[in-house]
Amino acid sequence: MTFPSDFLFGSATSAYQIEGAAAEDGRTPSIWDTFSHTPGKVLGGEHGDVAVDHYHRFRDDVRLMADLGLEAYRFSVSWSRVQPTGRGPAVQRGLDFYRQLVDELLEHDITPWVTLYHWDLPQELEDAGGWPERVTAERFAEYATLTADALGDRVQHWTTLNEPWCSAFLGYGSGVHAPGRTEPLAALRAAHHLNLGHGLAAQALRAALPATAKLGVSLNSAVVRARTDSPADRDAKRRIEALANGVFEGPILQGAYPEDLFADTARITDWSFVRDGDLAEIHQPLDALGVNYYTPSLVSQVQAGEVERRDGHGASAHSPWPAADSVAFHQTPGPTTQMGWTVDPTGLHELLVRLGQLAPGVPLYITENGMACEDKPSEDGTVNDQDRIDYLHGHLGAVEQARGDGVDVRGYFLWSLLDNFEWSYGYSKRFGAVYVDFDTQERTPKASAHWYAELVRTRELPAV
Ligand code: FCB
């Protein structure tokens, strides 16, 4: 199996998970600063104040990527750093950080791939209502313009949102993510205003950027399987597909919400917050669709005594799925990662084939894929993460298979470059290809980093 020379291999991170420097150079708190400093929200009371200190070590981190031969780097911009409080003019020092980072990448021939929003809303915007309110979408477009004005001369690839599902349904539904609200109506309103934010920001970016700029969004569309072929289980699958996929794919890729989503959630809302013209604002042409994939979901109609709610990023008494109490989630068969997520590359293949059909003409990029492992340096200092190598091998094989089936997949970003702050799990889950000693901040590429570097160099997936 061979990847063509223009297939882009990179790694991914996000601002709050790695930067630290939480109160430096004018940055104000985001919802994740507030949430992680609220007792009981993050395992061990951990937070991103220092994280892996990337803000001060970015030059070393870029050199690490260059040493591994990585071709692209997906990172996110901290809104609170470039536009503290989410309003008003940009702060020069915040923009300078990203300009320097991008320059450093370009000097090392690494393509910068910018995400504008990876879950860290300025706290003041949450205090004004957050994503459930329309004004947040409008603010987001302003911030997109500020960032594009500052980086547009050197960044070609732009992503509006990362995984809006998590922002809406984990942030406002199950509450395992910031801002930690547990209001089904707010979650649905947030989903719509995230969609609107995407559309308005995409238009703002088009207006501010050169015509050659490439715009996209990264979705974590779910691969949902029904436990049996019974009508009830198939209906459970349909319901979750509407809430996980249709709610974003519909408006963004096709210009309409699925009708069954309205019907399923009718007891929560009549969706009158969707105004005339919104769908046209949201349905913007895209140059790339980012696909984040980790594991499939298995669902059934709930049977007595078996309500198991799996949202993938933490446990809560509140469901992230509005009006889906009739659905039970089950562990899919197979080996699991440190997150408890089943390793199943067939889900990635299935997802790529489906999205290729749903969005014909839009190139797909895997913008996240990877696994958490209990990594520990051995006596000689090396980190032998064979499980991660196997995971990557399997999933890159699925990418090749989808390409062989004619799906236009053009790149792959490994999640993540570095071990980092894994949201409500704090620093307990290690996703990096590079090991980080969180006490000393020392970085050590794991065996998987060397394996990946070799793949990037040879373009060949080795036989197992
Ligand atoms: C994704 C997030 C990313 C990281 C991985 C494991 O949902 O986008 O920040 O947490 O999961």
C-alpha cells in the first residue's frame, strides 16, 4: 500500500491542551479555564495553566516535528489570546505568538493548518449566554476576520470549528465539558448557533483571505451501528445518527436539518431559533472536510436495567443526547484503548465512504485519529508504544482502502503530536506520539513517532 507524494501527513494539537501561559500577554480566561478550576470537573483538579508549556517551547516543538519529517501541523488559535473577552480589537502580543509559530513552521517546510475554535470560548461570551445565543455566532465571525487579517498572508488552510458536537452536547448537554451546563434545550440551540458560527466565519474568512485559501470544518461524525436488526434497534441508530451527524452535516453540507431531528426533539423545542435565511448562511462551499475518528458506537433500544450512556469524554448523570432516553449505548467488541474506546478501523473506512458520498467534490482529510495508551519510559529511556503503532497501522490501512474505493482522502493528522491535557481526564490519558514528562516538560519521541516518520518518508505502510 502506497500513499502518493502529495498525500499530507501531519500531527494535530489544540491550544488549551498544550499552550499553558494561561494569564500571559493579555490572555483572559476561556470556559475551559473556568471549568478546570471548578472543583470536581477535571480528574485530579488538573488544568491547562501550564499544560505542556508549548507557548514558550514552540520552537523546540516545531523542530521535533521537522526532525520527524512531518509535513503539516494542525493547531488551534486561542480566541481569548487574540481577542481577550471575545470583543473588540485584537491583541498584538497574542497574534504575534501565532505569527511566530507559523513562521517557524514555514521555515521548516511544515504546512500550517489553523483551527479557529477548539472548544475554548472566552468566558465573557459564556457569561453573556454562550453558544445557545445567536450573538456568539456573530462574535465568532468577527474573531475569524481578526485572525485572518493577521495570518492570512501565510496560512492557506483554515478550519472554522473542531467537533461542534462536543461543544454543543458535552458542553451544554451532559456537562462533562466546559461550560458544564446540563440543559437539553441549550444543547440544541448551541448546535444551531455553532452551525451559524461556522457559516458566518466561513464567509468572513473568504472575504478576508486570498482566493487561494482553503476552508473547512472538522466534524466527529459518528459511526453508529445497531445491536440487532430489529426495527426498534434500527430506530435507535437512526435517532443517534440525526443527533450526532445530521444536526451538523445536514445544514453545513446540504443546507437543511434532517426532518427526523425536528420530530425526535419536538418535546424539547420547535426550533424557532432557526431564523429565515440561516440555512443559506450556514451552507457555504467548502474546500476540505475534516474527519475526526476514534471508535464506532453500538446502540439499541433500551431494555430494562441496561441504560449505559457513553459519550466518550467523561461520565455524567445527564445524557448528551437530547430526547434519546430510549437509546442504550454498548461497548463494541474488540480491544480497547486507555480511554476504553474500542479499536476498530473498519469504522473509519465506513465513515470515509459515507462522507465521500455525502459531500462529493469535497476532499476529505483525517484531522484527528489516534489512541491513548499507558505509556511509560523504559529503563533505557525509550517509550515502546507498540499498541499505538498497531492502531495507526490499522487506521492508515483503512484510509488506503477508502482511497482504493475511490474516496478522495488527501491527508492524515495523527492525534496528537504531544501528550497533553485531555479535557476532563486531565493529564491521565496520553495520546502523544511524543512522550512528555509533565514535571520537567522533557519531550521524548515514542516508538510510534519513529514509525510514523518512516511511513511519511517511504509513503509505504509496512506489511504486518
Ligand atoms: C477529540 C478532541 C481532541 C482530543 C481527542 C482525543 O474529540 O477534538 O481535542 O480530546 O478527542
